[in-house]
Amino acid sequence: MAQYVHKEHVEENLKGTKFQFQERVFPFLYRYGTLLVILFTIISFSLANDKFLSYQNFTDILRSVSIITLLAIGVTISLIVGGFDLSVGSTASLATVTSAAVLVLYRQETIIAILIPIAIGLVVGLLNSFFVVKVRLPDLLATLAVMYIINGLHLTFTKGFSIYNNMPLAEGGTAPGVFLPSFLFIGQGEILSVPVPVIIMLIAVIVVHFILQQSRFGRLLYITGGNEEAARLSGVPVQRYKMYAYLLSAFFATLAGILLAARIGTGQVSAGAPLLMDGVAAAFIGFSVFGAGKPNVIGTFVGAVLIGILLNGLTMLNVPYYAQDIVKGTILIGALAFMYYEKKK
Amino acid sequence: MTQLSLSKITKSFGEQKVLKGVDFTVNSGEVHALLGANGAGKSTLMKILSGDYERYSGKITMDGKEQIFKTPADAKDAGIEMVVQEVDTALVSSLSIAENVTMNSFINGPAFFSWNKRNKRAAELLKRVGLNLNPSLPLSHCSLAQKQLVLIAKALSREISFMILDEPTAALSTKEADHLFSVLRELQKDGVGIIYISHRLPEVMNLSTKITVLKDGYITLQEDIEHSSTEKIVQAMLGNELVELFNDDEERVLGDTLFEVTDFRVPSTNEKISLSVKQGEIVGIAGLVGAGKTETARAFFGADPSLDPVFINSKKVRITSPLKAISSGIGFVPEERRKEGILVDYNVIENLTLPVLKQFTKFGLIQKKKEKAEAERWIEQLGIKTQKSTSQINHLSGGNQQKAAIGKWLLNDGEVFIFDEPTKGIDVGAKQDVFQCIKDLAHKKKGILYFTSEIQELLAFCDRILVMYDGKIAGELKKEEATTEKIMHFATGGHYGTVRS
């Protein structure tokens, strides 16, 4: 921590490298620390494995983080209004299963398999906002409850089984529909050798970033989270903006769920659950990017990429998956420790 | 007899020097008042003394022995207790009064402490501050003034030699303040050295034995009270420019009735209010703390909406939310500036344009250039002192923050302006600016409702004064007939003195 010494003393102390280190390096690390960590990991992984630094591997990394990023955008928006959406994981699971069911069990077109999960996702968002805004439950509590309910609902609907092509049905015979190629294209296709999920993710990041930074809607979302009472007394309909945030959060979780179904080509149950924690971690690492100190989408994207690079690189180095969580936790602490340390000063 | 002295204290935050070599001494049994405009360095100096800030240069000595306070606990061990301005931050509202008063025993006391003993000990301490309360009640039962006394009682639970009070009367009614002063005089008699921070000159003149005035981190005046005078102190606080605080001699021309309520039920007090404001009129609403002023103001603005309608320009409107109030032309400057009036983490522009953001929006996007230009025009017009229009409002002084809190309603170009204690905790110079701002509004035919417990302000520039007591309007006084005594008579429900007509 910087010492409060005066100008006169500063000159005397100029030779003391400790002082310079604290005054100059800390703010620099605060702004660019996360980017430096990414750079450092890329360099060390490429030294350790020459296959790491290839176009193929980087599109792989981006593809793998695309779903987490979409989910994390939702979490970020809920954080912006001062809330917290824990239900995004199970909302994603619900979307995965729903789109699979629409295709496989009900033999519908791709567009239906996208629209129905989105409609259901928005209902989940409404449910969250009802509990948070109308019933005034604390955000964590309300979305935790909804998380359980949604998780239970999608498991009940599938009786705990995943949905896949030609699956046998309880009433005999096999499922009538299949995962259509046009649906699978969303998760597996490529345009100009860029994977479709990566394109969707980049569009989402850019559009949401633009809206948050440039539009009245975005400003009021941030203001609502900044100080709800002051915002309300300035005429901001804070309850409505909180509702919008939870609707958007559910929307992006649903998008992540649909992408997941299209990516793996089955409607796997509980597939979204592990995404929650990575999404939350990405959103929080995002606080530290460029020293923003608050939730922001570009940061969230960088956070997701950082997690993706680490997992990819560690897997290449044959670090077992169960040990990778140790690294994730360390990165999260590292990123946030700097931010809070600087803030306190 | 103990002497506590600080010598050559300097302290900076980053590049900014806040204290530039301050010497300050207080002896047992003395009341040493510390005055200065906002940002003069008073709080910083006291935070150093109470162990909140560790990095400073200079020396703290007690009877000649150097003291190093690394934490608030160190300062407490040396017998220095601080009574902070925001009492709620120093007490635990979910615990009982007894537990709060004897809180120190949780830190240094025995592991088990019987409830009987605790309550008895608390009752003794409460008696010392003249508070007759059942110690087993939860702290949330106490009024703000009582909480302050609880905090003082808590400080007394240890051997103390020095007590720092930071604007203790900022939110107290005159009667409550008088009680506090008698408690402080008792402490003084017992040999406690008191450092008293305040903006209110009359009470400082009355209470203290010595004064120190800080300005921009320097001492500009330090002397015994008998050699000093209000004029000298004000001059030292403001520098050379002597500001005449109250100079309202202009006659205002009043227009038609602008805002009117009849039997308007205020939900949080469940009392009915009737009043009206004409165009260009400043109506002051006096009342002690707890008289229902804030509740009434909030109901008018729809912050706690009432079911009853208000009439604006004879048009019936039901104010169901702040949004509705704003679109009906009402602006509101709330009492708790930092919690309700401004958004501390946002910049000056964002704070100013918030209610009218729609004006700067095209296709949903904010036209930032236009927004900035308009905001900067108002920053200049209001005289908001800020380095840049994009500076975080948190970095501004209290008075400038308040100007921004008022300014955002000027952008909205409303009709009716409601002020709730707008001069709370801002310095003399900034007060003058705030008054000028309000007078300008009246000049532009706006209607003003000015809720305050500062009677001097009401007498100075209100056209009419309504006095609230117990949630109701207890009396109405025209400008010519209003005096402090008459206002106090109504404000205390007829308990204060007798009215001579």
C-alpha cells in the first residue's frame, strides 16, 4: 500500500525503489493486471506446448468459452442492477432440454426449437423479477429458490433422462424427430472458418456493450444498481429496470442453453449447472479488467477467455480436470484482490 | 490534568494535501471547538487523532509522551473516544440499549456477563447522560438524539480523558441540543477534555473555551473564546471575503396558487396536512426532528405515496411515484444527500442529467456531447466547483454536491421545488449559494416548500412559515410576525415559553 509521504520526502525517497513500485506499479496492475495474466499464460503455455499457439486451438478456446460468455453476460446484467441471478445455470439446462424436446419429441422446425425455449426462459425471468421486485425477497434467496424449482421442473419433465435422436419412448417405439442439421449448425457450424457460436458470442458482447455504454437503457440499469433509492427519487422506475435485468439474464441463459444443445446434439439434463459458477467467475473477473471496478461486458468476455485459456492449456499439459478448479479459484482471488485493495485505498 | 497535543500534523491523499502542519492542543476540562468549512481538514485531523489513519507526519503527544495510534483501539486505550456524526454507524441497532452501552465489555470484559449486571451498569451510564430509558429495550426504539446520548454513554463506559464530537447537533432539535450541552458541561466538570466540531457558531460561542479554525489545511485562527467573536470566526473560516449570511430584503411578487393540498394524508405519520404555495413564494416548514417534516415532503413527492391528490395549477393530480411527481413538475432535494440526493459513484454530468435523460436521447442512445454541453452550462450557472464535469461527484465538497442535487431539478424545469434540510452539513459559503439558488427560483415564479429545523434560515428568507408538530401543522406565521419564540411555541406543541403578541 502506498505510503503517504509528502512531495519533499518523495524526492528524498526517489532512490527507494519500494516507493516507486507501490506508486506506479500498483495502479498499472490494477488496470492491466488481468490482461497481463492472459498474456503471461499464453506465453507460458506456448512455450510448454507448441500446439497451443495455433489458429485451430484458439478457435477451440473461443468456441469453448462462447457458451459460458453468453451465460455470464446474463449474470453481468443482473450484477449491474445490484442483483445476482443464481438461476442462470438451471435456466440454461431447461433451455437445452426444451429445445431438444421440441425437435426430437415433437418433431418441430429449428425456429420453433429456438423460440419456445426463449419464451419459457422469459417466463423464468418474470418469475425471478416477481420474487425480487414484488415480493421483495433478497436477490440471492429468490434466484436460489427459482434455481431449485427450474432444475426440478426440467428433471421432472425428462424423468431424469437425456433427450437424443431415436431415443426409445415409454409408450413404445422411438422418438419421431431428430436434431435437424440447421439446428446443429448453430452449435457446430462454421462461417468462413469461424465457428458459429463464436460469432454469436462476439455479436452479443458487442451489442450488449454498446447498449450498456451508449443508451439510456444501459445508463439507467447502472444507475439503478448504483443507488436504488437515489435513482428512484430521480424518477428512475427502478423496479421496472430490475425486471428488465432479470429478463435479460434469463434470455442470455436460454441462449447459452440452446447453443449447448446444438453443440452436443443431445438434450442433456443438468448440463447448465456447471456453467453457473464459471459464468459468475467470469463476470467477477470482469470487474478487474481495465480497472473498471464494476460489472461490464467486455470484462466478462475477457474473464471467460482467461478461464478458457487456462482450462485449455492445463488440459494440454495433462493437468487433471479436478485440479483445474484450484487454478480457477486462484485467478478469481487474484483478480478481485487487486480491485478491492485499490478501492479501499 | 492531562494535555493532549498534536504538532505539525500533515497528511495527503495521493497528490492532494489535506493538512499542512496543524498544531492543536486540548487540556482536561476544556472544550476546544474545531471549526472550518467543508474540506478544511477537520474530519481528517480527528480521524488521525482517533487512530483511523495511520500514515501521517507530525507528532501526537499526551503529557509530553509521544503516542502512536495505529488503530482506533490504540486511541481508545489512551482514553480518546470519538462520537461520530452518523451515530448509526457506531451502534448496532439489532442489539439492546444495554448491550450497545456496554459494548466495550464484549471486547475487553469477562467472557460471561450477567444480564442483570449489564442492565444495571448500562442504567448507571445512561443516567450520567441524563437518559431515562429502559436499557433492555432494543436500540431501534431510540430517536436519533437518544442514540447520540447512548453513544456518549458508551464512550463513558471506559476511563476517558478526551472526547471528540463531530457535529453532534446536526440533526438535533434545539431542546435536544440543549440537553446535550448540559451533558457536555457535566463531562467538562469531571475533567474530560472535549473536542467539538460544529458548523453552528452560536453553540460554539456558548459552549467552548477555546476555538481553532481550519481553512484549506491550515490554521487561520486559534484563540480563547473570550478574545474571539462571531465575525472573527466567520472571517477566518471564509478567508477575506466576508459573506453576509442573510440579506433578504427584496419584496417578492406572488402569483396564483401553484400547489395546494387539502386534508392530504401522509401515509407514514397517518396525519392530514393542508397547505398551499403560490407562484414565486417560499414557504418554510419548521419543526423539530420527529415532527413529520421529512415524511410529509416524501409524500408530496411520491417517495412514500399517499392516496390523496394534490392540486398543481388547480389541476388534480395523484402523485403515485417520484416519476409521476417529476412529470407533474415537482422537484425534491432530500435530506440524506449522499444516500438519496446524489449518486456518489457517478460523475457530475450523469448526476445532473438523470431526471431529464430523455431529452438527450435519440433512438434510445444518449447524445453524450449534447448532454455534456448542457450539464456544463448548468455547472457554470450554479457555480459548482469541480475540476472537470466528468469528475466523480464523490470528490466534490458537500456544498457542491448539494448544488448538483438541486441542479438536476433545474434541468427538469419544474414548477414546485421541495427542499428537506438542504443546508445540513454544508459550510457557510455553500449555504449562501444554496439560498441564492432558491431565491432565484422564487424569482422565476416557482413555488418553494422549504422544510427545515434551522429557524434562523426560515426567518431570513421565507415568505410564510408553517410550523409542524407531531405530524400536523400546528401554526402558520407571516414573515412580518414570525419570531424564534413563536415558532418554538408551535413546534413544541405550546410547551416552549409564552407567546407575546
